[in-house]
Amino acid sequence: MTVDGTRITRAERQAQTRERLVEVARDLFLTEGYAATPLDRVAVAAGFSKGAVYSNFAGKEELCLAVLDSMHAEQIEGIVEAFSAHTDLDSRIDAFVEWARRSVGNPRYTALEVEFAAAARHSPFVARELVKRHREMRSMAAGLIAQIAEEEGIELALTPDQAATSLLSLGIGMGAMRSLDASIDVSVFAAAIRSLVRAKNS
């Protein structure tokens, strides 16, 4: 029952429990690391039993995937917001670079992604799920690139999928570098995007 006396359904209660578990697990995984955080710790910190964790997630791997999904959703929201402004292309690119300057290379985020990705070596499930998510992110990025190209009336030097792959690869690599050296300038993103446009339209 909510604070105003309204009854909540079982599905709503389960969704709230799941959301709370993801929130707590995210904080613990980022602070202490994936391997160092047992499910018992997540359950206690969230105020639930370990059984509640297993009622919502098949195990620790699935919980961590949900945590990564929440992180990626925030990143995607920031990217879409930067490129969705009704301004000229240069301003959109500059807005994206500002987002990247704030968001790319968070040491804790990068450490968690690298640590969990290492689990793919021994877990076919993790490997499959990470591949699926990478493909979804690439598809989303390709769609956004195609949309911007159409709105701006420009042709790209690469296909939207190739451009998305190139920019995501650059972003992942830069994120790893900036997690160790925050002084690395993200303006290379702007140069890379503009080169994709100039190469075809020059």
C-alpha cells in the first residue's frame, strides 16, 4: 500500500522491488566492484531477503546486466538529447562533445564494464547478452545518424551502421583512456563526426 492508502498490485510491487535492487546493486558494484559484492550484500542493503533477489533475477550476472542497462539508458538519453536540439549540425556536434566531456570516461563506470566484460570469457550467457546489447546500441546510433543526415540534407562518407560502429569504437576506447587520464580532450569526437561529413560533401 502506498503512502496515500492506494493499494498497489503484485506486479507493481515486484517492479518496485526490482528497481530498488538495481539501484542498490549499481551503487555497490560501482563502489566495491562486481566480484567483491555478493548477492547477500545487495539484498541486505536493499532491505530484502536473498530470495527477493532470485525472485527478480536469475543470478548475479543478470542483475549486473540490469545495472549496465540502467547506465546505458542514461548515456543514450544524453546522446539523443544532444543531437535532438533544433539547431544546425555544428551546434548539435558541439552539444554532443559537451555531453561526452561530462560523461565519457567515468572511472567507476569503466571499471565495472571492463570487469563484467571479462566474465564473458567464462560465461556464454554473459557473452551473448553483451553482444546483443552492443548490437542494439549500434542500431540505435545508426538510426540516429541516419535521421540527422536526412534532417541536415547531408551524405555520409560511410553507411549509418559503419559510422555508428566507428564512433562507438572511438567512444569506448576514449572512455577507457579518460578513465585513467581525464585530461584527454574529447573534441576528437567533433573532428571525427565532421570528417565523416566533409569527406563526402567536400
